[in-house]
Amino acid sequence: MTLIELADVERWYGAGDEPVRALAGVSLSIERGEFVAITGASGSGKSTLLNILGGLDRPSRGRYRLGGTELATLDDTEISRVRNQDIGIVFQSFHLLPRLTVLENVLLPLRFAQSQIDLEARAKELLTRVGLSDRATHRPSELSGGQMQRAAIARALLMQPKLLLADEPTGNLDSKSAEQVLRLIGEVHAQGQTVVLVTHDPDIARSAPRHVRLKDGRVEEDGRR
Ligand code: ADP
Ligand code: MG
């Protein structure tokens, strides 16, 4: 079953004399449960693509369907709901809130959820799964980069999203922490979730079941192993 369908997606930045075309007609379809690595030189459009997939940004032209729903037809409240329920995102720079504890950060999606079900037990379970059960009451500033990224992954998984997106999640990490984070993301995929991982590590891309390479805002290569 198809989860993601992009048809001829373009994204232009800036109006006026010299608009930048970050995506130049991307068509891509991703099945449920796939693991897709996205690579490409800096400026090739990877983050723009991921932000569109995550509902953080909208195409200037073209269509994006997630689970059969055309996102452009949704209003802001509905998009927020989709982002909260169906999509988990992790970024290179973690995006943890410094004043909250690790546990509160993991529970953050609940603040934006429609029903306030009790997810604290699940949040604690996730912290155990990512190896941070003893850091729940610490602040992010008391964690290493690898620990912060693992907390961010736990937060991304709280609502059991269909789709996990990661934009260079190991870009700020030492190699050992990077390995742990990639192993975790691999486990998420092994449990059946769809994963789209932006990376510029050629080894990761080579070992991924599917590798999409962007160049100048276009899909230059799309291969399955
Ligand atoms: P990547 O993640 O592959 O490095 P990006 O998606 O960040 O690429 O950027 C693609 C292109 O769009 C680049 O030329 C970049 O400078 C441009 N771009 C990205 N974001 C913006 C923005 N907010 N405003 C203007 N140009 C942007
Ligand atoms: Mg980027």
C-alpha cells in the first residue's frame, strides 16, 4: 500500500527577480513500511523535500498525498492533526525545549493532541527503549548530543506515527552515537514503520533498502537493493 505520493512537486522560494527553485518537479511514491535514504549535495533540496513530507511546508506546485489524503485540501487545524498523529520528525539539531525535562520533552506531542490520553507510561517505556530511563528528569543541557537525539526520537515516536522522518539526524554526532541513533531508526523500520532518512553518509545510503539521490531539486537516481 502506498503511503506517500508526490507528483511533480515544485517548491520555489522568494518572489521578485530571482526566485530559487529548491524542488524542480519531484515525483516519488513510497510504500508503507519502506525505508528510504535520501542523499544529495548541500542545497539539492533534501530538507525542503523532508519539510514538505512532514507537512511543515507546502509545495508551490504539484501534489502531495499522504495515506491517500491530499494535504493541500486540509486546513491548518487538520494539517496539525496529521502532523501530530501520523508523522514523527527528528532534526540534526534535536529541537528539544531546554526548560523542559527529558520526559516532558518526550510528552510534548500530547500538548497538541486532541484527546489527552495518559501517555506517561508509554513515554517512560520509550525512554527505556532508547536507553535514557535514568535521564528522564534531567534537562537537555545535561545530555550528550547522542542522548539528546535519542530523546528526540522517543518524542517523535510517542504518538506511534505511520511515518518517521529524519533530516541528517547524525550530522552533529560522534561516530559511536551516530551508530546508536541509526540502529534505533533501523529498529523503528523493523517494527513496520515507514522511515525516510536524509543523510550525506554514503555508507548509510548504500546499505539502505532504497536510495533516492537528489540533484538540483530533482530525483537523479532512485534504486532499490
Ligand atoms: P539541502 O537540505 O539538500 O541542503 P535545502 O532544501 O535546504 O537543501 O535547500 C535547497 C535550495 O533552496 C538551496 O538553494 C537553498 O539555498 C534554498 N532554500 C532553502 N530554504 C530557503 C528559504 N527559506 N528561503 C530561500 N531559499 C531557501
Ligand atoms: Mg538540509
